Amino acid sequence: MKNVLCAVAGAASLLISAPSIAQTTLTVATVNNGDMIRMQGLSSEFTAKNPDIIVKWVTLEENVLRQRVTTDIATKGGQFDVLTIGTYEVPIWAKKNWLVPLDKLGADYDVGDLLPKIKDAVSVDGKLYAAPFYGESSMVMYRTDLFDKAGLKMPESPTWDFVVDAAKKLTDKSGGVYGICLRGKAGWGENMAFLTAMANSFGARWFDEKWEPQFNSPEWKKTLSTYVDLMKQAGPPGASSNGFNENLALFNAGKCAMWIDATVAASFVSNPKESKVADKVGFALAPNTGLGKNANWLWAWSLAVPAGSKKVEAAEKFIAWATGKDYTKLVAAKDGWANVPPGTRASLYKNPDYLKVAPFAKLTLASIDSADPNKPTVKPVPYVGVQYAAIPEFQGIGTQVGQQFSAALSGSTTVDAALAAAQSATEREMKRAGYIK
């Protein structure tokens, strides 16, 4: 009996002294878009291969994510180890030394496969400061059945006049179908992403070459008037509260004849598991007015590591997994090729498996390629960025202007009053920041 007890005690001491794996917890801040929610679901595949890493998620609505992440990095709060940020933040934050350059993503990562427009947008001086998870421009998504029924044919490159006319003809409010769904929720990356791209196509710009705000120009008046009138006549009720996710839900429920928004939505609206109208969706380029600019933007949601992080190695390992080619194959195996994150890698647009099931692939690539952050407008401008001006002050200014334009849409102010308020608020901020006197 004594020998048995000794043996048990010996085994217990072996168990106690066996070394446990030292674990690193990565806190990942991300946006509540469908592709990121899928990544969260698949992250167990990453942790299974990397048992020394635990991934903790903070998933937030777009405006809230931007606010939390910006505050955290500016104050060196250290809440997050991996940030989901966009093409606006990357160059500004990299120049402030707030981000870790991503030069250790592994030999098989293939940085050269990243689409040039997207890679340039997340690089500074040739160094990658964020890895693109998905890239996008914007396009028209429309109901082919409703167009056929109305005897309308969508051109591959429609004009705004065509879109406005079609939206009015396709509106059936009593039947709960609206001619068009567009962003109205206030935010520099919500309604102002759409409206800035729309303004570019109307010949408007945020600033002239001397950084003077331009909201008192006839081009901005035409842009905002067209938008507000169109949404009042052909848009859904409560449109001033609708952002990307709200409009996606409306379109998938069969409530919108047209929706102009991110190309990344194409796989959701054509997925029968998510969309009631999946087999009745067509795609076209974002509209123009014949001035040489379409109303399409350029964006990539990307993963980055804040400077000063104590977990850089683990964070880079996670980022390499989530934005690498093997992740694309993983999503294809689980959910089909049509649902892989789009818009980041050239190889995807040469992949016959993807092209076979993604009727939107060609237009997505054409939209990304045609967006020009260095020459975003018809008239010359001093800033870089298509649906934003890449200056640190833009985040605050864009949100203020977005609130005014959302108020014009809801009817609580007029188009003229919203433009006047946008002009004075932007002038005040640009004077305070020293751009103008």
C-alpha cells in the first residue's frame, strides 16, 4: 500500500511540475462587418495551430470602432494589440510613429501579390504599415427583375441622371420597395464616404489648392440637392440613420431596387443564405455626370499593430494568418469562393474558381483600379484621398459636416443651411489648424 501511495504521489508531483505553455492574449479591435465576423468565427483555426496565443475580440460598430481605436493609439492606452484601421489612418499614423512596420509577415506572405492601389494606400516610403484584410471601391447593385419589369436597362457605366430617373420609376412605397438605398448615417466614413465620392463625380471638392473649404460652391449645392431630393422621393423612411449594415439588410430583404455602396457587399447580396434576392442582382460602375470621375471610392480595412505593443511577434503572426493566401483558401473551403475577402490580391482575380462564382469580380477590380487617391477630383486639390482628405483634422471635420448633411436628409435643416454650416465649421477648423488665415 505504501508503495502505491508513493507511486501516486510521484505521478502527482510530475503533473504539477510539467511545464505549461506560456500564453499570449491578443486583443483584436475590429468592425462588425460580415467579413470580420467570419474571421472571428474562423480564428479557432489560428489558435489551434498556435496554442500559445489566445485571441480576444472587441467587435464594434464602424463609428464607435474609429473613435475607440483613435483615442487608444493617440493616448498610448494599450487596450488593443491588433487594430482594424483604414487607408485614411495608416499613412497619418505611420508618420507619427504610432504603427509598427510589418516587415516580418513571413517568406510565404507574398507582399508582391497585393494589388498596387491597395498596397500603396497602406504603405509609407515603401514600407507596409498595415496588412489589407479586404479592399473595396464602390458600385451600383441593382435588382435585375425590377429593372426588367419596368423596361429599364442598366448601363455598365450609368450617369446620375439615369440613376435618379430609374429610382423614381422603381419606387413602390405601398409595396415596401424603394428605388434607391444610400448611406445617411452621420460620420466621416459613413455618409461622408458616399457623399464625398458623389461630390467628386459632380466636380466638387473639399478644398481648393489654397486649402479654402468649398461647400459654398455650386458643385456642392448640386451634389447635396440631388442626394436629398432623390432620397426624399425614392429612399426608405429613416434613411438618415442608415449606414452600410442597415442598407445591406434592406437590400437583402428585397426593399431596395438599387444600392450604391462598397464593392465588398457584392458577395453578401448575391449569397442565397443571406439575401432573399440573391439570384436577381446585377452590378454596374458607380455613377458619373460625364466629367470624367465616377462616384467610386478606395478603401481597405486593414490590420495593424500599435507602436509600443509588447506582443508584436504574436500580433504579426495573427495578421499574417488573417490576411494571407491560406486564409482565403480556408474561407473558400468553409463558405465557398464567392465569400472570400476581396480586393487585396492580384492572384484572386486570376483564380478561375473565384471568377466562376463571382460575377462582380471584374467590376470590383475595375472600380479599385480607376479610383485615384492622388487625383480624386475634377479640379486640382492639395490633398490625397478619394472619399476623404488625408489630413489629421479630417476625422473631426468630416464628422461635423456629416452631421449637417444627415440633418438635411432628415429634414431638420435645409440643404442651404447645411452647406453654410459645413462651410463655417470647416473654415473654423482649418484656421485653427493653421492651413488658412
